Amino acid sequence: MSGGSAFAATNLYSYKGANFSRDTNGTSVMACDREADSRAVHADYKRLGSGTTQIIKDDDLSAVGTCAGTGTSTTYPITQHRIVVEIPVLPDEHGPWRYPS
């Protein structure tokens, strides 16, 4: 009998300032702009079976508003995601990669 417990690490947040990305049970990702700074945000993410980085963008430029989200897939779950603050002319700012399992 094993002494460890098995659990999935999901519903993980990646923050940059007040902005964040979050996975939902590892099946979808949302990007949330929570700063009224006229900068859009997006979440970089990858799904199982794809090496391609995809994005979901929340460009409402508002501290109060809804988040943008991907569709849900249990067949191709999210393997990693991070928040990105889009800064014109300068390099974008990135939150840390999160790895749902």
C-alpha cells in the first residue's frame, strides 16, 4: 500500500500584477485583465498532443470586466499556461508558466 496520495494539480494561477491566467480543471484556460492600464493581456497555453503555443486574449483594457476563455477539452487537456501583458514597443511581461496535471 502506498503512503502517497494521488491528486491533480489544477486550477492554477499565473499572475503578473493583478492580471492572471487560470486553468479550469486542466481542460480550459482563461485570461483576465484586472488593471486599468490600457494594456491588453493574453494567456499563452499548450494542449496535450500539440507543441504549438496558442493564445486567448482579453483586450477589454479594464480592471473590471469579464475574462476571455478557451473552449473545454478533456481529450486535449491544457499542459501549461502563463499570463502575458502586452506592452507596445517594449518586450511583453510574462507571468510564470503553470503546469496542470
